[in-house]
Amino acid sequence: MVYLSSFHLHSALFLTMFIFNLQFITYTHVLICVSFRFKGSTEIEIIYLEFPLCEEKVVDWKGDELKKMQNLKTLIVKNGSFSKGPIHLPNSIRVLEWHKYPSPFVPSDIFPKKLSICKLQQSDFTSFELRGAMKVSVNLMISFLSSYLIIINSFSFALYFAEVCEYERVKSRQMSIFNTDT
Amino acid sequence: MRELNLDKCQYLTRIHDISNLPNLEIFSFKNCKNLIEIHKSVGFLKKLEILNAEGCSKLMSFPPLKSISLQELRLSYCESLKTFPEILGEMKNITRIRLFDTSIEKLSVSFQNLTGLLNLIIIGNGMLRLPSSIFRMPALSKINFEDCLLPKKNDKLSSMVFTSRAVDIELIKCNLSDEFLPILVMWSANFRPIRK
């Protein structure tokens, strides 16, 4: 089961914004308080991104940003538009839920072997095949980032924090039945 | 992998071999409007419990099923589906089948292998001929047929022993004829109301 402390939550939110060039802030108007130094991407266990349906901007990214998150277990993306699909998914991922997955093919050679739940609704695949599902090469790297954000809207953060906690509560029940097989 | 969901992938035309996912329990690809082919490996997943293919409107055939753990099979709104999948061997964990708006014209003899079936609801297209064997399925207790064709009357049908435990049957627009009605009444010792 994934345990996410408040520290991890802060870290996850912060890094998420960092990856997507802070566009996350403009999309959701969630303004985050992080009053401590960020410890690194290896702390991240959950990323949850939900964009407003009315948002039409495209998140411009390289696609390999997730490579460094060696402890990322849950990745959920809803409603977002991305410039390309992920080039890497961490081997640690158990839950992948990505509505409108931004690639016309399944990343068959990078599918994590511990993946237990895979939801790729409304994606543009023409066929589905996992030829190399179990062949994952993980090049673990640790990156240290540092920065500070200032409290601007603590109320928004409190709401978001409550949502994440609720999500985690529900998801933890689901994840308690996970094991490491495929 | 335990769960795979490809719902509403509008360009998906083929599902290839997924035999490398032997632990799959839930597989859903509903409303994939252009799906035309499903690999036979989908029907041989031993741990599969839920298979949802609803709304795959171009799908004309479905591979045979031998998933002994299967509890839910959803094929409604597969408007081009002409045949119900063959059931290879006993599959007793499916308790309810609902078939709405398909092009299925016939239920195969192997349909009887769904020995745990309690509730069968079919809204046909006026072409689906029901086999008499349905009325002998041992666990079936609730039957709702609409716009279907009842079995053809013959001597075999008249002498058939009705073994279903059905207590509720509803036949709507099923060409229930005067000559078939006595047979149905004979079978229906345990039935609740019959609506013609």
C-alpha cells in the first residue's frame, strides 16, 4: 500500500508543477505552499493531474520527465493535452490511468512489469498489443531540485489537499490488494 | 496486470494477442466504435472476471470463451455482432446475460454451458431464434425476451421435459402462437405471469 505523508504530497504537487513548466498552476489555480526544500523526485509516489475540460492549452514536455521517479506508483492524468506521449514510465508504476493518452501507440517496450491497473480510455490507438510488456529497462537516476513557493492562496491548497487525501483514502483500499505480479 | 481499460478508443480496430497478461481480471473496451477483430487469446484468460465489449458497433464476431472465472460478459449494443460466442466447457460463474441491440440470430448449443445462468434478458431484432435448450437450463429463474422468435414447434419440443426452475418469464413481441402456447403452459408449472 502506498503511504503518502504530507511531505510527500507537497513534494508531489511541487514536482508536478515543475515538470509541466508551472502551467499546472494556471490551469487549476491551485496555489501551493511548500515551506521546505524539495528533496528530489525519488520521493514521489503519486501524481494526479486533472485539467479543466474547457482548457485547450497543450502541455509541452519532452516525454522523459517521469524517468527519474523511481518510486512513482500511481500516475493519473485526466483531460489534459500533451505534446507527446511518455518516452519512459518508471518500473515502479502500479496504477496508470491516462485518459486521452497522448500517443497513437501503446508504449509496449516501456510498460512497467508491476503494472496492475491500466486505464487508457479515449486514446488514439489503432491496435493494442503488448509485445514487450515485461521487458523494461530502468535507468535510475536521482535528481535534486530546489526551489521555494510561497503561500498565495492557502484556501485553494486546503481544498486540493483534502481532495488528494480523499483520493488516497479510496485508492489505498484498492491498492491494498496489489501484489508485484503482472 | 489485473485491469485493462481501453474504453472509447475510437480508432482501435484490433486487439492483438494478450496472452502475456495471464492475471487479467477486468478487461473493458466498450464503445470502441471501429473495433473489428479480437484475438482469440482474450477468450482464454483463466482469471478474467469481467469482460465488457458493449457498444463495439462494428464487431461482427467474438472469439470462443473458455474463461472459467468469468462473471460478467457484456455484449449489448454490438450492433453488427451476428453470433453469440461459443462457450467452450462449463462456465458457471456467469449469473446474468443481457443482450440488447445486437444482430445475433442464433444462440449456439454451447450456450447451455453457462450452467449458473439465473437471469437472461434479450431484446432482439426480430431475427433471433431462441433454442429450446434455453428452457432446460437448470438454474435459469428469470427470462425476459423481447422481439425474439420462439423455438419452432415440433414433436421433439412437445415431448421435451422442462427442467428449468424459471419462476418469471416475460415474452414481448415473440410471435407466441396459439399452438405454442399450450406447450409453454405445460412447461410453466412454476411460472409467474405470462404476458403476450
